[in-house]
Amino acid sequence: MKLEGKSLRQDFFRFIIPSLIAQWVFALYTMIDGLFVARGVSELALSGVNIAMPFVTLLFSVALMFAVGSSTVIAILLGQKEDEKAKEVFTQNILTVILVSALLTAVVLWKSESIALFLGATEPTIEYVQTYITTIACFSVFFICSYSLEVLIKTDGYPMKATVIVTAGAVLNCILDYLFVIVFCKGVWGAAFATGLSQLAVVLLYLTHFCSSKTHMKLVRFLPSTGLAWRTVKIGLSSGITEFSAGIVIFLFNHAILTYLNEEYIVSYTIVTYVSTIIVMSMAGIAQGIQPLVSYYYGKGMPYKYHKLLKYALCFGTMFSIAAFIISKIIAAPLVSLFISSALQELRDASVEVFHTFSYSFLLCGFNVIIGGFFTAIEYPKSAMAISLGRGFLFVALSLRILTALFGGNGIWWAAALAEGLCLLLTFTLFLSYVLRNGKAVP
């Protein structure tokens, strides 16, 4: 296996850097769609894409749930020298995600209008929302498989190959978006179709690896195990919720904006969402980057090494959070101008102000996501789940309710920072309990 290199610090960066790049690329998929839709169709169409975004996040979260769960089990088994059992886990995971993808596709095509209305589509945007989710749904098996295989190829010991494949998919997505939206004028359908085709291409590239002689993960005959399936879901559920939290947050904010402000502010929030998603997915990238290594050393019974990896991740995450906060202040105005035409100067100014307020949440999210990922990697699913549910739904809903009650629509933009702060208190409490429980094992 290629999980052990020359030094632990070198292994940390060997896995973290490709994982970060992969997460940025995944975040850019939706941002690229939004940029082409805003410029090639209209700002209203951009609002429609944002309203549909929780569905796309759902696909990625399902993929991540199975990928993190199975890769954690696989890494532990490899650390215990049970290679054949690891192959059975890999095979069962692939078949499971295909079946789940088919089910999701059927449900969306059957109830597309109801789902669009549930997501927050209004009369001017429902056509855009419905078109986007139905088109993406037709490619859901490739969305879920591509994200799942990206995590598994890193566990197989090839993090840089994952990055190269994901980046190739993003470049293809840009080219196809330009062709379908700008050249062929296919609007929102063109943006969704371009993204779906790029995910199909990425899956084919991953299969060239898993069908080669280099991989330790091959499809083998196996007996389906409900116990193994439950173990995988139980471990990966918190990571799936962390990923889906971005979609839940978008859903909650969209409904609050439509209740307390007006549809125009959905455009402002959409732009903020793109940057926020990059920051949160970066933290998830750090957590996912150390996950194969932490699980591997956890399986080998070497707490000093996996605790050292956690220290590296927290230090790196803290520096990244501070840098993200500073950079977001600098780029707010030019980024907003990319999405909103100069004819809507008032909306531009309001969007920049929203961006500045929202950016304070970037300072707090890193610790929550990284510690949650660490708990997942060492099979502490209850603690990981508590953190994921807190920052993904409970604290956001609570913060929105409190701040809108006190300050009306203006309170919406501070809700993310308050939610991350409340989650930070929970995360610190759970981590302190872990340290006290493990005593000398934590350096």
C-alpha cells in the first residue's frame, strides 16, 4: 500500500493537497454553471439554479456517505492485513451506490414539480428549477459514482491521480458549458447537461484505474452483508450530513430571504454561497485528506500517529480559515461584478455588503468540520453525527429564527456566523470529552 511514506508530515501534505484541489474543483462545478447561466441567460435563471442546488448537494452527500464509510472500513482492514475482506467492502459499496442512484433518478423524474416547489421555486423560477433538477437527475449515477470513486482512489494510495481526473472533468465542464449555454443557447438545460456529461467522463477515467493491475480494490464475488452495510452507513453518515449541510443551509436561507426580503436577494446569497461552499468543502477536503491515514493507523493501533495527523490538520485548517476571511474581503466587489451586470448597481452594492457580513462564519467552520471528520475516521459515529447535525441543520435553523425575530431581514446574514459559533461550543465539549477519556493516548 502507498499509505506509508517517508514521514508522517510528508504523507499529510501528500494526501491533503490533492484532496483540497479535488474539493475546490467539485465546488467550481456549480460555480461555473452559475456564472454561465448568469451571463448567458439571466440573473433570474441564476436564482433558479441556486434554488435547485440542495438537490445537487444531496447527490454529493449520498456519494460521500458511502465513500467515507467504505473507505474507512477498507483502510482499517488494510491496516489489519485483511485485503480480501477489503475488496468485498469495495464491491458491495459500488453496487449499493448504483442502486441508490437509480432510485433517486426515478423519484425526481416522477415528482419533479413537487420537489421544485419544496425547494422554494416561485412562479418566475419554477421552470428553471425543474429543468435543472430533472436534467441532473438523469446523470445522478455518475455524480454519485464519481465522488465516491474520488474518495476511494485516495484510500487506494493514489491521491494525485484523483486530483488529475477531477481537474480534467472541471476543464471539460467549462468547455461544455460554453458550448451549450453560450454557443448553442440551451440555457439552464445546457448548463445541467454539460455538468452531467463531465461527470460521466470522470467516472470513465476512474474506471481505468480500478480496472488496472495497480489497484488494491477489485470487484470480487461476495455475499451481501446487512451488518457491513450498516457499519458503512453509520460511519459515513456524519460526513454525508456535513456535505449535505451546505444544501440544507441554502434551503433554509432561501426560504428566509423569500419570507423577510425579496427574490432579488437570492442572487446576492447565490454569490455568497459559491464562496462559502468552497470554504466548507476545503475544510471537508482537509478532513477527507487525513481520513485514510487516520483510519489506517487506527487499524494498526498507533494513536500517536493519528493524533499527530489531527494536530497538523487543525493547524493547517486554522491558517486556511484566516486566509479565506481576508481574501473574501478583498475579492467581494470584483466577484459580485462577474455575476451581476452594471445596470443593477444597487443590487451589486447590497451583495457586497452581504458578502462582508457572511464572511465572519469562515473563521469558525474549520474546527467543526475537521474534528467531525476525525471522529468519523476513528469510528466515533455518535460524536461525528452530533457535530454534523448541529452545523448542518439545528444551529442554522435556530440562528435564523433568533436573528430574524430580533432584526428582521438584516439578521439573516449573521446567522451563519452564530450557527458556527454555537457548533464550536458543542465540538469543543465533545473533543474535550474524547481527550479526557483517552488520557495519555492524546499527546
